[in-house]
Amino acid sequence: MTEGIINKGLKLLEQYHRLVAQLEEGAGVDAVYMDFAKAFNKVDQGVFFRKLRLFGDEAGPYIQVESVQALLRVADMVLRLVRRLQVQAALVVSYTPFLIRYSRTTNFGPSYTESGRLLLQKVNTTDGSSSKIYNLILAKPLVDNSPSLPDSEYAKILQSEIPNLPIRYWQSLNNKFPAKNATCAIFPSLIDLQFNNVYWQTLKTSNGTFHLYGAYYDNRTLLAMEPVVRMLGMINRIEPTVQTICQLWFDGLEAPVFAEVSKYQLVWVKEWGNHKNGLFQPYLWSCKIPVDYRHLVPESVSLVEKPCDMAVTNLMVINNLPEGGKKGEFAVCVKGLDFPKEDLSVRLVEWFETLRHLGAEKIFLYELEVHPNITKVLNYYKKLGLVEVTSITLPGYQPNIKGIRHMYLMKRITNKYQNELIPYNDCLYKNMNKFKFIALLDIDEIIMPKGSNMLWKDLMEKIKETAQGQNIEYSSYDFRNVYFFDTLKSRNADHARPNDIPHYMHMFQHVYRAMNHTPPGHYIKCFHNTERVMTLHNHYPLACIGGGCLSYSVDTDDAQLQHYRADCVAELMSKCDGFKNFNVRDDAILRHKVPIISRVIDSLSTLGFF
């Protein structure tokens, strides 16, 4: 311990004993100040505050003590921390009752703000420095006294939090709701809707219950003759037979326009399981916009069983268009993140930066529940404009209590897979007009160009040249899966990991993969052509516009899906040793190490991980 730190510790002891002596004599004590500013500037402030919070209120940097004995224990604890951590502990002690507070001799960041009005003047300390002292009993707490938001501003906030609600349109009507007549098809107020688990709306029909999640305007050029409004949700019927009607609400019209639901499209394959009534099935259903209104885009849509029914659902019709009228190239969609206890934050940074470098212009993620560090990473990349995060829940009777939902999804695997199809297809329809290609990826997967292809754009240019003579419009371009296991059972002695790669960059540290790819069509991922696909499974399209889906299988010499896992998927566990025992070096990712490593380090430093 340096001489300076010893001197600071002695000053603390001196003040400590003076305080005890005055209290024992019955003298009034307003405050005693102890300063360790020089030591404080040399250590991690976070360590100090975390340790102090173990003894006090987690809501702020305060410790409240009830007696002289407790005060002495706190002072002794502070002295031990000073000795152990070389920590500055600029303390203010008030005796009515005892309160200990750290003065702001350095910048703690936005979460450590002064919370009292200055009532006493600066007090000089024994070393000539000065600090503010607050009487926290008479202090005026800082509360939010800002004026209430106007309805228009509040509507913007609500609209961003619940994007499937027509909040701004509803507000613009100013209680002058359109209707067929006084008793038929009246525009439903938002407070009259039947909500379910925040983001869902429920319609109970004579033959099944519908849980509605999203509505979308689809006017893609391959559609025959008419634009449609598509609705995405869950129905507890395997083959719905009930006839339903769309009440289409257009801005400026005094009455709704009616359109029958033309088709219920199951977003699932019955052979995969759960094919029975009573269980929720993912569906996409469509309403053709009548001829006289094809030049208009509806503001919202309500689903009813009979035209004049008073609707209890009302979804905003999403029609996202690209800025400047030009589509981007590549976007990535990610299913609901469910990592409540697992801190994958650093790996997520590496994944984001790799995707961005390869060509992803935007990454759309859905969130169920994640570790706080993951939230920090997501917020950081949201501010950068790379990612967009949408909160989501499970519909109906399924649990949404934190922890229990995670257990449910781990145990009910088929239900989990069916629920995942909602965010995948919502992401497709929100972005089909904004990007040419959409990839559905997990955060342990990368579509990696190989050979002469460096980036995704290079890869697709080569593929288009190869397929140009075929005169075929492909709905998707699929990439075969290959495993990069966390640990490899290898007989090769040269399987050393790169020593110029940060140890925390998981994908770049793993440059050996299984020798064999999984069979063609198995566990693939795709670039989906947004002009063609209608419904998506996480591996391939289930339905396409203008006929059947046709996929182009990309040669493994040109690109592959690199899957970073500890083990094979459950269906391949019996064959997994064959993948693990035979492996080869594949360091295509290292071609990108210089720019990506630099960005990862910069992001982690900015986020405070170092």
C-alpha cells in the first residue's frame, strides 16, 4: 500500500474517532467529511459501489444506519474497502438519522445524479480540497414534474410499443367513427378490443378461436389482378371452416368496405405434429380488396363472422415502403430471443459485426426474455441503426410468466416451433417491400461466402450469372448446413486455434468443422426472394406467389451455412459422432478478421465490457 493511501486511511480513522468521541459526549454532529479523491481516480468505481450496495439500498448509492453501532460498522467497512481496493469514499454523514452518501467528486454516469438540494455551503477538508454537503432530511427530492404529454405525442409512444394497433388513425378520427349505420359495423374503439397477452387480439367464432397478431397490405407484382390484406395469427383449428369477413377501414370513407376471407393458409406441415383441434396452429389468411377500392390502402382491418358484427379486433394494416423508393439488398430476421439467464452478449456483438460486414443492412430481432447484458447490446446496436427489436408474447393459454415461459418452450418443442413462425412471417411482411432478400438465421449461424466470393453481394452476383441461362425466378437460394463444434474429437495434432484472435470471439476461434455437410435440403437456411415467398418456415418457404416454391441450391464451394454448436440437433444425435470425429480446417471466416475484430473490440469497449 502506498504512503498516500496510508495517509488517507489515517485521516479516515482520525475522523472516525472524533465522531465517536463527540457522540459519546452528547454533542450534536451535523456532518463529517472524509476525502480519498486521489485513490478513487485509480480504481474501478463500479466495484466499490457494488460492494457498498450489499450493505444498503440497491436503488441508489446510500446506506442508512439505525444506531451508532451500525454507523461504526459501516465506517469500519469503508476503511477495509479503502485498504483493499484503494477506493475514494467521499462521505457525508448526517446524524438525524445517520445517512451516508458518496459525493460526486468524479463522473459516475447518468445513473448517479445528485438527488438533493444544496443546503450547506462548501466545507474545506484537511488537505485543502472542498466538497458539497447535503442535508438529506430537508433536501427536496428530484421528481419528474414535466408537463403531461399531449395526446399526439403519447400516441407516437404507444404506436412504437404496440406497432400492430392503429393508434394514430384511431386518434385522428376524434371519436367520429365510421360505420355502415348506427347498428351495423361501427369502427371499434381501442378500449373495446379483446386483447390477449399485450400484442394479440382475440375473436371467438362459432367454430374456433382466432388470435390475431398482424395485418399487411400485399400488392406485389406477381399477385394476380388484385391487392390483398393478409392477416397473421393462430387458430385452434387444423382446417378452419368458419366463414369470416374483413371490415376494411379506409381513411376518408364513412363506412367500412367488406371483403370475405378467401383462404386460410396453414403455416405448418401436419406431419410435423400437433395436428389436432384445440391446439393453436399458425395461419395466414387473406382478403381481396374490392375492385372499386384497389387504388387505396386500408388504414386498419377488423375480422368478424358477419358483416354487421360489432368488431372486437382492429389491426393496423402495415405497408412499409423503402426510403427513396429503392429496395435494400439483405436483411436478417431472428425469432423470439429466449435467454433469460444465459449471457450471450459478447457472442452477439461478434455475430452482429460479422453480419454487418458480410452485407446485412438491417437485423430484425424479436424478444421474449433476455439477460440484461444482451439488452445492453441490443440497445447499443439499435442506436447505431443496425438492429430493430420487437417484443413478443405467446398467445392464448400459453404461459408468459418469466421463467415459466422459458420452461414451457424447452419442454414443448413442437409448440415452440409453431410459435416461432409468427415472428418469422411478421418480419417477412413488414420488410418485403424494403429488401430484396431476407434470411432467417439463429444467432449461432452465419451464411459464409467461399472461394472468390467475399461478401453476400459478390455471392449473389455469381449465382445470378450461373442461373441466368435457366430463365427461372427462384423463390429462395439455400445453403447447406455444416457444424463448427465447440469441441472437436480430432486425431490431427495441428488443430491449434489462431493465436492472433481474441479468445472471446467464438466464431473466429473455431476454424475446424465437420468434414461432411448435412444432406441437401436438411437444416438449410436461405436467402428468400421477397417478390416470391408467401409463407416461411425457418428452413425454407412453405408457400409462394405465382405457383410452387423453387429453390436454388448453392454449391458448397461458393458458400455454406456455418453452424456453431456444442452438439448436433436432437434429430441427428445418433449420427453426431460421425460429424465430430471427422473434421477439416475451414478458415474462410479469417479473411474478414481485420475489420471485424477491430469493430468488435471497439463495440465491447464502448459498451463497458473491458
